[in-house]
Amino acid sequence: MKLSAVLLAGGESRRMGRDKAMLLFQGEPLWQRQLNLLRQLNPEQLLISARTDPPWRPADVELVRDAPPPRGPLGGLAAVFAQTRGSHLLALAVDMPFMTEQWLRALVQTAVHGHGVIAELGEHLQPLAAIYPAEAHADFVRALDRDELSMQTLARHLIKSSRLRRISVLPKDELIFRNLNEPEDLSALE
């Protein structure tokens, strides 16, 4: 497997009121924390998906700009797929500070040729911490063409078409998938 990895940092952070990538978690900006996690997996290609080039982007990380108009993570991932060289794409949202190297490695080890892996908490899929096979690119493009921007809907389609396999998240691991959306989420951590 040739792994490409992307940090999804293109959100507008409207509910948070400031750039989530710059939020500090355990003394470290979220962007740095998440890039360090991705680097530990030694991907062949490391990218950042964003609307504009963030001032914090390291020089060795490729930028993939979201195609206007902004179309959420689905639009960002479709743009990334067009520049991906790997057989699989690991996507990680910048606002998931509890994600662990162990969990990401489990996803990588579970992915096989032509199939990716997505975590499932009850009925809810976790498409922003998942591995997609390169073959899913066409599905992302079709969803954009139809203006179907729901990552949950697309992930369910990819499961039905056998491009994604589900992994159930145990209750003890649910915190790993918690994301930060509002100032209250951040203050709860302090």
C-alpha cells in the first residue's frame, strides 16, 4: 500500500469564532499535533487541504486548495484525490485532538488494495478520520457533480459499493473521535 495523508484544515471555523488549526491543545497548536500524528505513519505524500495557504504550513507539506466555492470536506477531499499519488488516502481533520497514532495505525493495517476503512460509533460514521482507496475518487467527483455534499451519505455509499469497510469503535475509544467545534468544547478541556 502506498499511503498519502491529508490534514483537513479548510473549514471556516464559524462556530468556534477563530481558526481551529491555531487552537492550543496540551501546549501545542492543533495543526502541529495532527501533522505530527500523520508524520509518524511515514506516508509517501503529506498534504494539507485548505481554502488558502495557511501561514503555519511547513514547507515540506503540499497544499491542495479547495476549489471554489467552498463545498466542505467532500470538496476538499475531491481536490486532494486529484493530486494524490498513493493507493490510499488517509484523511484526518485538524479539530480531532484526541486522535492517536495507535488508532490511525489500526486503520492503515486494516486497509487492503481497493478498500479503505472507516470507524463507526453506533450509527455514526467518522469520515474525517478514515482511509479511502484511490478508486473512491470517482465517487467523490460524482457526489460533487450532484451537489450531494454529505460525507455521511457518501461514506454509506462507499460501504455499499465495498470501497470502505467499517470498524466499530469500542466505548473506551469514543473520545478519540471527539472534535472541537465551539468555544465550549475547548473550555471543557481546560
